[in-house]
Amino acid sequence: MTHHASSPPPDQAVPSPMDPEAVLTGMYAAEVEYLAAGGPGTASFAPLAPFFAPDVVLHQADGLPYGGTWHGHAGMERFFLEMSRVWESFDIMHQEFLATGATPVVLSRIHARARATGREIVFPILQTITVRDGRIAEVRPFYWDTAAIAAACAPSAA
């Protein structure tokens, strides 16, 4: 049997739009496009919207400058705006999918520079992400040291 360039070998599954890993990969690519177009406050959220359920919930640790629970597309847009107010840069240095079922687990190593202080910090984030009907329905990021992240963003007391 001959395989054509457009068809994968029989032992490789083609990811469907409902595949959680394909959804996340698409969302991360759309996020890069969104940020390249100017990001929060400048670019349209439209490239990201199809990847998030209309009732998406994002839970951020309360100890962070952008902590709290963010609901729906409007909440996601406000979250991205708050992130851009806090971070001058927020780059994913390495990303690994640890689980790819209905609740993917993603480990990312971040290098960020705080806008208010210019301080740079490198830290890991472990996220559990619920994908429902081909869209991200819930995100729960876990930070190793929220106090260190908050400190990097807080100007020193005079």
C-alpha cells in the first residue's frame, strides 16, 4: 500500500477539531497571532474566540496582580488586558503536554519582565484545561511561587 503525502500512515491518527491537543495547539497559535497584531486593547479578540466556549472560566491565583476568576469571552479579553498591564513581556520558553485527554495538562516554562519594575523572572506554570465540544471550557493554572511572581511586579516601597 502506498501512502500519499497528504495521508498519514495508518498508525497515526489525524487530530480532529474535537481533539483537545489540536484545540490547544490552535489556541496557542491564535494567541501568538493576537499578540503579534498588538494584543489587548489593540488587536481583535476574534482569532482567539473560536477556541473558547462562550461560558469559559479562567481561575487565576488570588495572590497574583491579575488574580481572580474570569468568565466568558469578555472576561478573557479583560484578563489579557490585565496581563498586558502587568507584563512587558511574557514568553513561553518551553511547553510540554503531560496529558492530552478531555482535561489536558500543560507544563510551561515562562520568562517574563514586569512592566512596573523591569524585573525579570523565570517560572513554571502547570495548567489543567477542560475541553468541551471542541472548545476550552475551563482553565486552572497552578504556579509554584505566586509570592515571587507578585514581588517581581511590585515596585519596592520607598
